[in-house]
Amino acid sequence: MSGAFTHHGGALAAATRHFGGGDWLDLSTGINPVPWPGAIEADWQRLPEREALAALEEAAAAHFGVAAQYCCAVPGSEMALRLIGQWAGRGAYRWPAYRTHAAAFPDGAAAEGPEGRRAFLLANPNNPDGRITPAEPLRAWHDDLAARDGWLVVDEAFADATPEVSVAGRVGAWPRLIVLRSFGKFFGLAGLRLGFVLGPGPVVAMLRAILGDWPLGAGALAAGVAAYRDTPWIAGARRDLAARAGRMDELMAAHGFKARGACPHFRLIEGAQDLFDRLARHRILTRPFDYDPHWLRLGIPAAQADWRRLDEALGDG
């Protein structure tokens, strides 16, 4: 299996080179296939004002349920993860997870808990298996780390669809908690490269010093404010994602696969070692894993034509 497909999702150029061109359906990323539809107006001739950044952070913080003073906007949470890994010190990360988690702590190790490290990083909901970690073990890990001046880092890139699993509201009350949030996955606009770090004063100050006076472009500032204030769309997107995930479970079961996970952005199936190539022949791109060739992660379709296409490809065995 080519590393172009197992390192990250979204490798459409590599898929075209390897399998040929055509009308590809990309189910490899877990990004909401129905993006926020709002139109934005941005002044591309002026440097963004500080007030625009503050407005974005206030709107995002209200959405996350945290005080704005703990919210720092960043040009993508992936970059922020790497910065926090360098700053926090020797850490561990729960595996399986994003590739970036291992990259954030290159001298660290995969573990199921902090195990004496200075930091512990995990995703919640987890990627790729959609596992949800309740608040109780997170609090226990936080307290263990806090007793050693360490940090619990929770990557909530997929938490917008299931806000009940988030611990963003504990930032500040849990003094050694850092939470990362992604804009692009839930709002379906990953190319905007917008994310947030929620943390106490020293974390926010460190990031602001590194990112400087203009961390985001005018488009990200304008889109972020408008989208986070669009509460009717947010409520509808949560309902739609949940409904489509349920439909995906039914479709997988109809073809003999058991879907794993509680994250409505994607499903992980096992016993799928030949399925990546089969779907790719139908120009459907999914996410395989070099560390477990039996796993395959699929994003959730939206359009009826895409559901039919996936159904037919799964049945062409």
C-alpha cells in the first residue's frame, strides 16, 4: 500500500496517478461533506485588525463553552499540535491516532495513559476508531499530570458534532488542560486552515508570541465569525451528521461489515484488506492504514447519488 494513502486522507492527486482519472468520490478524510454555505466579504487589501481576531475568538469561545480569554485562534490545529509538543516537553500519546500526534512528541511513546510523562495527548472523539473517552478518566489523567506540572492535551477536532463529549468548558478550572479544536472538519471548509487552542494564560501567551500580530488571513477571520454565530446551521448539521452516520451503519451491515465508532464524521470497518483497491477501482477514495491492513476508514456520503455509488461498489465483490 502506497504511503500516499496511509499517511493522511485526501490524497486525490496520488489516487489519480495510481488508479487513473475520473469523477472521484473522496471519503478518505471525515470532513463534513455538506459545508457551511454562508457567503463572506473580506477586505483583501488591508492587514486584518486586532478587533477582527478578538471577534472571532469570542464567537468561537461561545460555541465551545469557554471564556474568550482562554481561546487562541491558529492557522490550523495541526500546526498548533506541533508547537505544543515542543513547548510541553517529553510526552506520550494514545495510539491509534492522528499521525501528527506521534510527530508532536517524536521522542515520546504510544501509551494508554500519561505513565510518568510531562504531557499526554489524545483525541476525543478518537481518530480513526471513533472511540469516545468519558470525562472521568480525563479528569484523573489531568490530576496526575497536574501534580507533576504536566499537561493533558485533548484534541477535539471532531467534537463539534457531539458537544456533550467535550471538556472545553473545563479549561481554566482544570489548570493543566489544553484543548484543540478544528474549524474545517465540522464546517466542511478544511482548506481555510483555521483552528483554536484553548488553554490557560501561559499557553495562550506562548502561542501569541510565536504566531505574531497577523496569525490569520481576512477570509478565515470573516468566515469563522459568521459560521460560529450561525446557530441554526450548527444545530441542523449536528442532526444531519448523526442521521447520515446511522445510515452508514445500516449500509455497512447490509454488506457484511461491522462499523466501529461513535463519531458521526466517519466509520471504521475491519476485515477490509481488499476493499480499498476495490472501491478505488470505482473511483471512491477511502483511508487505509499501514499499521493495520484490515482496517479501513470511510467518511460519510451526503448526496443520494453518492450513497448509491458506494452501495453498488460495496456489492461489486
